[in-house]
Amino acid sequence: MTGTPLQAVQHIRRMRGGAQSHLMRGSDGGYWVVKFQNNPQHVRVLANEFLASRIGACLGLPMPQVAVIEVDEWLIANTPELRIESSGLSILCRHGVQFACQYVVNPETEMIFDYLPEGWLKKIINIEQFGACLVFDKWMANSDGRQAVFSRASKHVGFKAHFIDQGYCFNAGEWSFPDLALHGVYYRNLVYRHVTGWDSFEPVLSRAEQADQGDLWECASFMPSQWYQGDHDGLCRLVDALHKRRSLIRDLITAFRESSRQPFPNWKEPVSVSVPSESPPQQIGRYV
């Protein structure tokens, strides 16, 4: 990834969701879901999306590519749909550098689903990734439910899960870590049926526990300072907290396991958790 942002060249449609994102075509010819700085949630959800999504991708999770995209004033002024509705008011989306998440399929030729009937969940070809993503969500203190969409290239194959919407990691605009047992989890237990013990979270669990602080800073590189209100000290504290939280991941998963949800009926290991001894940091992955 470079420091040169994409350029938004065409508005496609408004997306559902609290951040009031918009699907737009970029100067690369691709389709991007764009969140604006003046979205109704908080400007920091752009920073959260950028940092958390890049960490998740480095862990090997199926998360879409993210980027910085420039939306110029002329395009906003000449596109009536590029507005934010909040508190009964309708205001123009802010021009400048915004957050972009790559749309996981070509909307002209393929379909994407944000809901599957329970009987269809067994057709998810990468369903084991829900357990792996739990590692990520507990580490990042995702204060929302786990959001996923599903693509299907043809009727002859199953569905593939893609994990989207990391805006409420770090407790949205608060940059705090409330760590409630049911935070950051998918709303249906069936996606966790394959979990039989700690090995079911590998290799993502080990990658997270052995992450190097330098890798976390690399994931934050090229992030516009406007997205975190120029609070560099706050960003330093956030990255430092993430590095320290690696040792909490197993305890946080255990709290979910012992919750009223009872999400892992096939768990075969003893309840007690033995946190591995400190090992040398390892790179969690690199963007190319």
C-alpha cells in the first residue's frame, strides 16, 4: 500500500448501515464502499476500520482490502445522493480523504448476501474462519456484533464469508476496551460448531499472541491524521494497548465460552486456560 489515495470517480448507490456509507467506483476501476468523515457515528470509525481491517488481513482473515480515497468537492456538489441524514437534517458528505473498503464482488455480475437462513450456514465453505475471527474481535475489543457478508460466484459452489465493518473496534469513538463476553460475536452459534479446543483458533491465535509492535504500526501507516482528530498521542496509546492485550485473548474467549450463549458445544479440552510462556515476537504478515 502506498501513500497515494484513490480518487472517487462515480457514485453508484447508498449502502445500508448506521455510518451511511456509499458504493463508489474508484480511479482503479474497482468498486469501493466509502465511509465519510462526517458520518453519524464518529470520525474515528474511519481510523478503526483502517487499522483493524489491516491487522485482520495480516492475521489471514477474509477481510476486504481497505484504502484511502479522495472524494473531491465537485463530485459531491454534483451528486445529490452524497448526503448525510442526521437529527432531521440533510447535509453534504464531506469532501477530502475518506475511508474505502473494497466491495467483495463485482456488483454488475455477482451477488452478495448479508443474511443466510440457518439451514444455509452449513454451505459456508470457510465457516471455520468465524472462530478465527473471534480471536481478532476479542483482541480488538469489537463492541458490535460480528458483521459478515457472503458471496457466491455460482449456484454450484457454497458461500464464502467475508468479515466487514470494523468501525466499532476499540469501542468506536471511545478508544477504550469494555471487554464484555458477548461483544464481537456472531449472532448464531452454528458458525462455531467446529470449535473443539484451542487448536481450532490456529494459526490466527498464535499470530496474534506473537505479534510485533512494529507490525501494528505498519498497519497504521498512511492513515490520515484527520481520521483520529490529529491525536497522535492517543494513537500511540491505542497501539501500545493492543500490543499489551495479546495476553488477554484466551481469557476473553474463555469468558465467551462460559457465557449463557454456550457457543462451543463440541469443546473437548478442560476449562482451565494455560497461557503460553512469552515467546519472541513474530511478524503477523506484510502488505505487498
